[in-house]
Amino acid sequence: MLSINIKTPSSVMKSLKDNFKQLRLSQELTQEGLASRSGVSLGSVKRFEGSGEISLKSLLKLAVVLECLDDFVNIATATSEKISSIDELIQQEDKKVIIKRGKIK
């Protein structure tokens, strides 16, 4: 049987909230303790663990306390081309990076 794994914003939010809750529990923190240490309101922590809804700033504050902030650094980074030889690497470094403006499509 072919298994199809389609990620949606809702499924990613569910995974994030479940992962953060497991991290919190593994560090033996209560929701109140996490809220206190992070500066995020208890209501926001409860809402996040219940529905997955949270502001980005609050999520990053929780990540600091749960020691997973570095995981956010590589989100939405441009993928680099695969390099198959040292010559390609040298050529790539010699190219100047040109920043382009976005286009309305």
C-alpha cells in the first residue's frame, strides 16, 4: 500500500505542540514553570499545548527555555546547489551574490 504523507499547517502545528510538550515534561517543568522561566503567559502556554496556536515570539521564548532555539535557525533557508567537485566549489565562491527583488506573479 502506498503511504502518502502530506504536511499541512495544522499537522505541523500539532507536531510542534506535541514535541514542545514532550520536551517540557522531559525537563520536569510544569506549564506554570515554563511560563515563568520564559516570560510567556500561562494562558499562552496552555493555548499552545491545547491548540498549537502561539505567536512566533512566544514560541521562540519557549524554545530558549527548552534548549531547542537552534532548531529554528535553518527554517526557510535557501537550499544550496549540490557540489560534486572542488572546482565547482571554487567557481561558486567566485560568483558574486546578486540580491534580486521579488516579483508579483
